[in-house]
Amino acid sequence: MSDAQQRIDELVKGSDVLLFMKGSASFPMCGFSGRAVQVLKACGVEPKAIKTVNVLDDAEIRQGIKEYSNWPTIPQLYIKGEFIGGSDIMMEMYESGELQKVING
């Protein structure tokens, strides 16, 4: 496992709600990342409880997370170490009520 993969693995396993995104929860740098943060807030997740990783700060993490999850786009949401998906999947799960169950389960 590469150094970047190891760092990603530690982040994923060390946080209940982890969002790899462009920017931060308070200042998203793309619309999809902003929507992902809004979906989490709508699910009742306190903004301070959302651990975010700004992939724009680290090229190794930006590329490495795509390999780690085998998912080509960012943002990427992990809940309790499990990969959930990107902003479109988050929105679908939110609308069906499934995301709230995963977060609160």
C-alpha cells in the first residue's frame, strides 16, 4: 500500500462521517462538493461533525482516493469506514431516506 493509500485508509477508518471534497465544508470549491455538504446538513449532521479532506491541497490524495474507492469523481462520502458514493448517490439516498438511516444507524 502506498503512503497516500495508507493515509487515506487511516482517515477513512478514523472518522464517522468523512467527505473527500474540493474545498472545505465552510467554503466548497465546486458545486458538487457544496451539494454534498448541504445534503449532510439536511440529514442532521452537525457541520463540526463532518470531517472533510480538501483534495485540492494534496495531489496524491486527490488521485489516491479515486484508486482507493475505485470511484472516478469527487466528492466521496464515507460513513463509519464504508464508501457511500458521490453527490448524486448521496442525493438519491437522502431523497429515499436511506442516507439518514446509514448516518444514524
